[in-house]
Amino acid sequence: MGYDFHRQKPLDNFIVDFYCQELMLAIELDGYSHQLEEVMNKDVLKEIKLNEVGVKVLRFQDKEVYYSINNVISAIEAYVLEFEGTHPRHH
């Protein structure tokens, strides 16, 4: 698909795990700490703020990455295909 993702990218007042500017896509990988209420609340605020500036956030649990990587890749590919359908690339 040919998109560049950057790791630990600062956006607004946050740092996202992975980011692709061309797709306006942030990917967050959540470990155990993200099950804590305080961290969940921060995640919700982060996602709202990023959405407000046009960034879509895809969030995956660490265990999904470890045990179902093909499903994670499929979800990312589905987002990319949907994005490409509404935002044609200019070469």
C-alpha cells in the first residue's frame, strides 16, 4: 500500500504509538494499564482531541497483536481502503 508510519509520534499534546500523516491515522496499542479507569479516561480524551483535528484512531489490545495479528492487519487495511476510496492519491 506504500504508506509511511512513524513510531511514538507527537500530535497535539499527545504521543501516539504509530502515525501516518498521509492517512491521518493514529494506531494505538493498549497494554494492561489501559484497563485502569484513569488511563481509560485519558485515552478517551486523547481520541476526542485527535478526532477534532481530523486524525482517526485505531486502537488494539496488545493481546490482539500477539495472538491475532492477521485481524489487526485486516482492520488497518480496511481503514486504508476506505480512506483511499474517499481520498484519491495524487501522483
